[in-house]
Amino acid sequence: MISLARAWLNDFRLTLAFMTRLPVGQLTLGEGENQDGQANLARALRTSAVVGGLIGSLSGAAFALAHWIGLPPLACALLAVAAAAIVTGALHEDGLADLADGLGGGWTKARKLEIMRDSRIGSFGAIALILSIGLKAGALAEIAAPGDGPGDGVLALIVAHGCARAWLPSIMWLLPTARQDGLAAQAARPALRHVAEALVLAVLLACICLGPALGLAALAASGLGAWAIALIARHQLGGHTGDVLGAAEQVGEIFVLLLLAASWSVS
């Protein structure tokens, strides 16, 4: 039992180190890992929903603080989006921009992958980021309508970040890698049980925060968004890359926030 708990804790810390800039201390390498911990990164991503929930909590804290000092809903929402980007080092936003540039600027698979490796941002990447930030902030501003407290917005952020990240292991499991090198290839393919564990944790997170019906709907919405990107990448690139996973997370996050904004505005 102790070794099992230690394995989960180590996986959480490894995922936290990979997805954020938060300090995690010295990692204890598990069996089969190399000195970078890469051999078990695919397994560690079973904790992605928990790490995503933590990121969402920190973003939600910024949202609540901005609301407390009296800022308008849109300003609160933009600060929450900015806080998440700071915590993660804009890891997933970078993937979204790179994928948009590659798909928009290349005609062949090889050219698209080449463009995605260019660290410079192009027109398609800039537009993708503007749309992503605008949709997230607009949905959050609707959730935190004037007169409401910040609670719904905080819960929405926790669920959006947690659920969107929980689908990444399934994409890694079902789709091949688009190139033989790079982060996605190094991370390898997770086992099916680790994919299931990631989704079970996402179900628990969403249902605790939103209740069973809306929680499962939010998880489904995040999966629809994430897998829409994954299937586009499968058709255009032949598989996934680290940038594809980042873009899938961003779109999954957007779908959850849009769903919650629509659901709560009606009610």
C-alpha cells in the first residue's frame, strides 16, 4: 500500500513538473525510468486530471481575487486565463499556436511538421490564440455575471482544466506519433489501465464540483473538443505530437467553459 501511494505521488509530481512551473522538489525515479523520468511520463499522466484541477484552482483563485476587489467580469476572466498561462508557462497555448501555424501554412505532412517546430508564431497561430483567449474569457465572464459570486467561475475553471487534460492519455494511447522524435515519441504509449485511471479521476472531479449530470456533460464536452483536434491531426499529420496534445487540451477546456456558460445562463 505504501509503495502504491508512493507511485501515485511520484506520478503526480512528475506530471506537475511537466505541465507547470511549480516547484516539485527532487523526484524519486520509479522502476524503469531514466534519469529524466521520461520512461514513465506516459504512466504519470494518469494524474493529469488532478494536476489540471490544481491548475484550475490557482486560476480560480486569481478569478476570485479579481472579483473580490471589484473588477468587472471580463477583467476577472482575463486575469484567470493569464494566471493559468503563467502557472503552466503557456505550455498548451504554445502547442495550439504551433499546430494552427502548421495546419494553416503547410501543404504536405512534412512541411506542416516543419512549421510546427519553428518557435516563431505566424498569422494562424496568433489568430488561434486570440480566439482561444477570447472564447475562454467570454465564457467565464458570462458565468460570473454581475451580481453573482465567483464560486461558479472557480468551479468551472477547476473542471475545465482537469477534464481537458484527462483526455490526453487516451489520445496518446489510440493515435500513433506523427514523428519518430520529439516529446510525444519520448513519452511513449500509456497502458490502457492508465488511460482509464485518468478518466475515472476526471469523472470524480467533475461530479464532485458540478454534480453527476452536469459533471458528466462537462467531461463529454471536453472529450469532444480534445478528440476533434486529435482526429484532425490524425488526418493531417498521421498522428499526434506534443503540440497536438497541447491544442487538444486548449480546445477541450474551451468546450467545457462554453457548455457551462450556456447551461448556467439558461438556468
